[in-house]
Amino acid sequence: MLRAELALCDRWGIPHSHLLGGPRRWSDLDREKALAYAQLQHVTCDCGTRMEEWDPAQGGHRFAYVGDSWRCPGCELLDAEREGHADVKGVKHALRRNPELAGDDG
């Protein structure tokens, strides 16, 4: 929970105490949290893991994670749209609700 809160604070440029309802003033603790979060981001790979999690010498395990995959119908549709316009520059792709299903919650 704290990591998600600090990610919001980082994105919005606000102190953690302000996110929790306090004034928009950076306390020493807010700065410590922001610096710790920045350090964590610095050592975290794009895949979301850190090297020590994989290194047995640092308390990790060579198979600390297992791969997983899933199919997202939305991403599949966007990929198909992109493939259909691969030779055209500047085309943007997005999903929008099907107007035939307006008011349908799922």
C-alpha cells in the first residue's frame, strides 16, 4: 500500500503527508520517503524485480519468480489495428466503448 501511495506522490509531485490529508508542505519524513522511493525505483528493473531477489548470496533465489502470461482482448484488438496500419505514419490507436452496447455494464 505504501509503495502505491508513494508512486502517486511521485507522479503528482506531492508529499506523502499531503496525500494522507495533511498540508502541502514537505516534512523531513516526506523527503526521506521520497528519496527511499527514488532509490527503490533506481534499483528496480523494468520487469519489476531487483537483482538481490535473484542472488542467493544476497538472500534471494535463482528462481524467485516464475513467468506468467495472459491474453487481453483489448491489447489483441489494438495489435490488430496497428498491424493493419503498419505502413501509415501518425496513426493513433485507442479503444472506445461499443456504441451498440451503450448502458451495458459488461
